[in-house]
Amino acid sequence: MKPLNKFMFSMLLMANLQSSFSQSTKPDVYQVVLDKIKSTYNTKDYKGFYDLLSPNFKSQQSESDIKTFLKDNVYTYYGNIESVSFIKEVDGFNHYKTILEKGNLEMLLACNEKNEIAGFTFLPMAAKPMTLKNKFTSDNKKQTKLDLKIDSIVTQFMSNPVNAGLSIGIIQDNNITYYHYGENNKESKQMPDNFTIYEIGSISKTFTGLLLANAIIDKKINLDEDIRKYLPKECAELNYHGTPITIKHLVTHTSRIPRIPENIERQPGYNELNPYKNYDKKMVYSYLSTLKLDTIPGIIYDYSNTGVALLGMILETVCQQSYEELLEKYITTPLNMKHTFVNVPSPELINFAQGYNGKGKKTPHWDLGDQVGAGGIKSTIADMCLYLNENINESSITLKLAHDLQFKSSNESVALAWTVQATKKGNTLLWHNGGTYGFASFCGFIKDKKIGVVVLSNSGNSVDQISIDILRYLQQ
């Protein structure tokens, strides 16, 4: 699920330093500020942290921005600060090695003459230079122009020793070409193939969007319905001054339901490496019963795993079937996707790739449970190309509805979960990516050009750039 990458911080908390900034502030004065940072951060006193900022910094970042950055992007993954040690001073910023419970980060800090924070951020610690792989297995024959182009595009990714395997599917006028690289398991050294199963992460949201389209066509639900119609009574106050959240708001990420629920760590047996396993409907409803929306739904795009997961739950209620049953009935069986699952059956486990995190370490497969609609589907490159080709051909009114634009702002355009984007060549691209701790994925197509690409990897590092480069080449 796209937002759960530890290093993809959503914002860089750097204020523009004014000429009044004192670069010669004494280290012991900085230590006072560091102590306050550690205290407010570790106690989750985000208002207290915000009060440490200079007026200029506050004019650029709201208290809500600061809270989101520290809570969702740092504390969730790294826990408390244990110690801070000075590294260097560069361009007015002191750099500190920051040791936290679950890893290390580099803190950049600048203070003004009033001992206020004038600039601040956390960054990943600079990595030691790595030895690149000069050899990796592949079935790419390197004979055609496409073969050679794909190989040149993936070389940088595959040369990185932390990355494991890669499967690519390219669609051109209903013709599919496959490429496989690397290993589906670093121990067995076996190269992935068309039957290798990957976690597709948030690409699952497009399946949820298609299931929603089916329910709309069947007149079981409509986009403008108040979601409270399908929620327990304890969620009756889930609105903003009388304005409710609708089904459309969930599927377009405009509901104002936060990306990650605050009570996720209170689930039984919480495991940060498998963070949704026991986060069930009951906990979702408990969270929603106390949630206070910060503005009117439907106005601001803000990516929400929780919102689309909730949509999946609502579809189960509306259709009186489990998500897994709906997926099989409306998508995988009609499209002959025989190796696409919510729960991988025992005979297929031999084909389930081992996932590796962004540092190349083994990580367990994710169990999404009741959150499956947001990111719980597993599939193969061959099945995903069947799915993508069906989308390209838009062979039904259901698919057409799934692709219809539902929300547009200056920055984002969204259909039923698909992101809609104009390319530099004037084409319309529909795409979605995905990421769990051990897998990364991308799926995108340009209907008018009859082209599309699917990239699946059993590494936690993004494959977006690979996919974008391929699409740029294909649309020429």
C-alpha cells in the first residue's frame, strides 16, 4: 500500500532561512532545543513541538502538517528518539545522527537568535557506498528494439544488490510481451516467471473501484450515498457540520478520513512488519466513531488507505458476499485470472515470491484481513496483463464507469480509484502503483494508444520510474 514506505516522507520541513539567522548559535543552546524536540516528540506532544517553531516557519507549515509528518511518517515507523549526536554543520544547518527505537535518521536543525526552530527535517542516514551487481539473470533475449530498451531501463534497478526480482508485462494492440529479471527468492536463486505471485499492494484499489462500478450498474449502491447508511450506529456523528462522507468521497480519496487510523497499533498482537493483520472491522468502526473531520468532504484530495478499505467493507455489506467472493465472481473468473487471490491457496504457495524490504532484508507477507480492499490482492504478471488489457479495451459499461472521472483539482484527477493524468504528448494515462514492505508494483495504460505496462517486484523499492520510462517509450 503506497503510503507505507518509511523513506517516502510526504514533506520536507525546511523553512527559508532569513538573513537574521545566526549561524554561530552555540552548540549548548542547540542542546536546549534538541532536548525540547526529544521531549515533545517522544510524548507525542505535537502542539508543543509546533510551539518551538519560528513565526516564519509556522507561516509555511500548519500545526496539522507538522503533526502528520512527525506522527505518520516518522513516529509510526521509527518510534521514540533514544539519542542525538552532532555530525557536522553545513549551510547553516546542524546535522545530527538520531538513533530511534526502530532505526536511525539524520536530523537537520537550524535555530534563530531567539532559539526558535527556523528549519528542520528528518532524512534517511547516508548509506555506505554499495557494490553494484554486474550480473543478474534474465529471460530478455536482447534482440528487438523493445528488448534492448527494456534492458537499459531496468539495469540501474537490477544492479542494486538490495533488489531481488522483477516481472514486466507490456501490452501493445492486444499483444503481450513479458520480461523477467533477478530472483523470486535470493536463497533459491530461481528467476521469476509468469506464474510467480506478487503482492500488488494498492493496485488492489482499482479492483475495489471496479467492484463498486458493478454494484452501481446493478443498482445496489450509488456514488452520492451517505456512507453512514452502511455503518454501525456508533458512527452516526461521522460528518463535517452536517455534510456527510459519500461513497464517491471514499473511492476518490476526498473523504478526509486519514490515511492510517490512529488506533492501528492497538490491535491484538500488533506487528509493524505485518501492520493490518488483526485490524478488523470492529476496530475500524471504533476509530470512525470518534473521528472528527477537519473540513468538508469532497474538496481536498488526500490519499487514504482507510477510506478505500472501508469502501471494500461497505461493498461486502451491500452485496452480502465477502470481498474474496466478489473478486472471484466479477473479476477473476470472467477474466480467466486463475492465479489472483486474496488468500494464496496452499498449492500455490510455492510460486509466492519472497518479499524483501528497501534494504534487501526478508520481510513477511502481509495479511490484510478486513483491509483487503485497500491493498490485499496477490497476482501474477500474466493475470495482471489480462486485467490491464481488459481495461485498455474497455469492453463493458462497468469498465467505462470505472474509468470515468469523478474528481478533479489543480493537482489530482481521479476515476474510480484510478489516477487520471495527461501525458506530455497529450494522451490520457490511467495508472495506479502499489507498495507493501516487501513488494512494489505499477499498472498503467493509455487507452487511445492501446498500450499498457505492468511492473511487479518482490523488493520494497519503487518501480514507478521504470514504468514511466517504459510508457514514455511506448507512446512515441
